[in-house]
Amino acid sequence: MRLLLTASALFLSLAAPVHAQVQVTDPWVRATVPAQKATGAFMQITSAKAAQVVAVSSPVAAVVEIHEMKMDGGVMKMRAVDALALPAGQAVALKPGSYHVMLMGLKAPIQAGDKVPLTLTLQGENQQRTTLEVQAEARSGGHAGH
């Protein structure tokens, strides 16, 4: 019986949801101007164990992708990435000019003060996926509003 309880406890610890180990701080979205069809979402993500953000979705946009901006031959280029690595215990910053979430095909303008729902799909080293719901506040301008 004791072996069974130990095995059950081990299984439960291995099957613990990835999102329970992931913390998102300061999530925000850049407010839009009339007729603007895309914007960016930014945040800090810290995972207790190595994991990845493999997808992001939101009901406010037709397409949501994780993007990276970096210099390539003296030109700043933006490209979609398949996943965003979350090294164990290290904060990963999604910020203007770096990694960020692109919300494209916006269904309506996003005004400062709006709450924008984002669903992060996380994958742990065991390949198990889970989701984490985030509410990002819309802010005007290109700053984080600190």
C-alpha cells in the first residue's frame, strides 16, 4: 500500500500542470488608432521549470503569433517563431523591439484601459500542454506604462 501511495504521489507530481509553475507579470497590449488592424502584446514570463510557449490566442484577433525582432545584416527584421523558450527560473521579457505577441486581423479597435484576453499554450519538457489565461491591459503609446 505504501508503494502504491508513493507511486501515486510521484505520478501526480509529474503530471502537475505546467501553468502552475509559470508566472506572467505586467501583461499589456498597445492600444490602436482607428483602422489599425494589428498590435503587439507584451509581458514578463517566468517558469519554475523549463517550458515553452507554443501558441497564443485571443478572441480580439483573427491571427495571433509569437514574433521576434532582431538585426539581420544591419536591418531590423520581424519573424514569427514556432515557440518561445522559457528557461527554468529565468524571466523572459516580451517587449517592443524584441520577442512579442502579434495580434493581427483585429476585430475592433483596442482602446487604452481595455482588458484584452490572451490564452497562452504552454508545453513542458514532458510534452504535456496546458493553457494559461492572461488579461492584458491596453495602454496608449509605445511604453509599458511603468
